[in-house]
Amino acid sequence: MTAIYKKEMKSYMTSMTGAIAIAVSLLVTGLMFRYYNLYNGVLTFHYTMNNSTLMFYIVVPVLSMRVFAEERKQKTDQLLLTAPVSIPEIVFGKYLALISVFAIPMAVTAVYPLVMKAFGKETLGWDYACVICFFLMGCAYLAAGMFISSLTENVVIAAILSILFVFVTQMVASTTSLFSSSNFASLVTLIIVSVLIGLLVYFMTKNFWACLGTIMGLSALWFIFYAVKPDWFSGKSTSIIGILDFSTHFSNVAGGSLNIADIVYFASAAAVGIILTMTSIQRRRWS
């Protein structure tokens, strides 16, 4: 794992990939810090962190799109998969390199609250809770981007899907009210989720019948359950959509309500991304 980590870090630090990601992160947080805290005299750091989420639209695809997609395109993944290293070592080596690069601008950002303290600000605990939660959200995004990269050899497709994932998870909070919470709407939502799971199965296995069987099986299950106990579906559409609500979980911490559940949410999201990546690479190793 160490060798893979060093190789990936060298790749990021000797190419424009790492430089662009670090520069964009520092530019966005720097501009937000200057505007809110220095220029307008806002005494809380969470405004800076809340508005700095814009960086993920660039940083996540730039860092993660080539992790596995480029290896597949250049056929160097065959060397990696036949090397005497385990799948977890490959995935963790690459993932640790991703979050190490992301940690560099976050370390610089952690200095900003100290600058504010020099002017009499005394809420460092809250400020650093925002920084840590922001870093964990970035780790979750990078894990998702790494998984997306493992599904294709086209870096452009990987980048677009990563941007789409960031967009959806940031917009869920403001669009939840647009969805109906009726029983039938929840049934439709669950069927759509079943289709997405089926498509994921197809990307993982390249087996059309496994994809179709997953969609049909899950859809039939929901229809049967709907016929037996329709009241259970009430409000489930908003609950299901809320699973992807990264924005609200971060806003809870940024708003001063430090809840361990929000920290666990981002840690769990990162873990799911890592596990899915391992599964995807394992399938490719034996295909």
C-alpha cells in the first residue's frame, strides 16, 4: 500500500492535477474568508466554509477522475491487478493519496480562525468543528469520485458523473419540498431507486440479465408491499432523497449544532464509496 500511495502522491505533486486542486481550494476559501470575515467583519467562520463548498465542483472531478479510469484506458491496470498486492491495499493507497492532497489546502484553511482570534474572536471550537466536518465531506466526495472512476475508462465521463453527484447532494436540501410525500409518490421513488440499483449492478457485472433481474425483483417487492401495507410508504420519498443530503448534515455543524450523527454520516458515506470501489476492482480482477 505504501508504494501505491507514494506513486500516487508523486503523480499528483509532479503534475497539474494536484496543483489545480490545491490552487482552486485555496482560491475559493481565501476569497470567501476575505469577503465574509475580513471585508464584512463577520465574526463566525461557518459562512466561509458554507460557501466554499463550490470548490467541490472542480476539486472532486480533477482529483478523482483519473484514479482508475486512466489506468484502464492506458491498460496499466492489468499490471496493478496482477501485482502482489491486495485489492484493499490498492484502493486505500490511492484513496489516502487523494485525501492527502485535499488535506494540504485544508491545513492552510485551518490557519484562518487563528487570524480571526488575533482580532478578539473566541469561537475556535466551533470554527474547527466546521473545518473538520468540511474535510470529512470532501473525503466522502472523493470516495464517491474514486468509485465512479472505477466504473469507466473515460475520464470525461468520470468527471461529469462526479460533478453530477456533487450537484445532486448539494441541491437535495433545497428541492426536497418539491417532492410529494404521498404513498404513491414514495412507491415511484422506490422504483426509481430500484432502477438505479439495477444500473449499478450492470456497471459492476456487465451482465444485462443481472441488471434486469435486480430491477424486476425489487420493483415487484415494492408493489407487493404497497398492496399489503400502503400506509408505510407515507413520507418515504423525502426520507429516501434525504439520504443524499450532504448539505444539511454540514449545515448542522456549521450552524453550531455539533451532532455526532453528522460526523458519522460523512464517515459512513466515505466507507460506502471505498467498499463499492473495492467490489468494482475485485470484479475487474477476475473478469
